[in-house]
Amino acid sequence: MSFFIPDAYAQASQQPDMFTGLLLPMIFLAVVFYFLIIRPQSKRTKEHKTMLAELKKGDEVTTSGGLLGKVTRIGESFVEIEVAASTVVRVQKHAVSNLMPKGTLKSAD
């Protein structure tokens, strides 16, 4: 019988290393999430804050609601935007989403 089934020898059981087994994949996922999600989002937030800080009267902007207009007045937390002749809308500053190139209003007609 021992011809077909080799004798079993006692071996020390090898447990998987904690670092390579569980910790290494977790670190890899954290790095991937940082470079694919967290870093680009913080970069966009920083660019938006810079754009809002540099906003000035006469700039053509779009809001997050889709309004296109010209900035007529800038306050501490609100911006007034002229969307049509003598039609001024007051929105919160963070609602301004994009700064458009000069002449966009003329080409939008």
C-alpha cells in the first residue's frame, strides 16, 4: 500500500505573512484611490477657489444652474450676474462654475 500513498511527514505549517497577505493589497488600494479620486478632486477644488478669488466685474460666467451672463457686482458671498438687458440675477459665489472667454455672450445670441 505504501507504494501508491507516500508516507506523510510532519511539516511545520507555514502561515501567510501578514504584510504580504493582507496589508500590501490594502496599501495598494489606498494609493490607487488617492491618485485616481482624492488628488484630482482636491486639484479641481483648488482651481475653483482660485477662479472665484480672481473673479472681477465684467467677466462672463456660467452658473451651476446653466445661466450665462456678465458679472455686474461681487460681494462677500454673492455675485450679481446680468443675464439679459436690465435683468440681474443674484447667486451665491460658489454657484459660479466656469469663467467663459470674452465675447461668449455675443456669440451665444
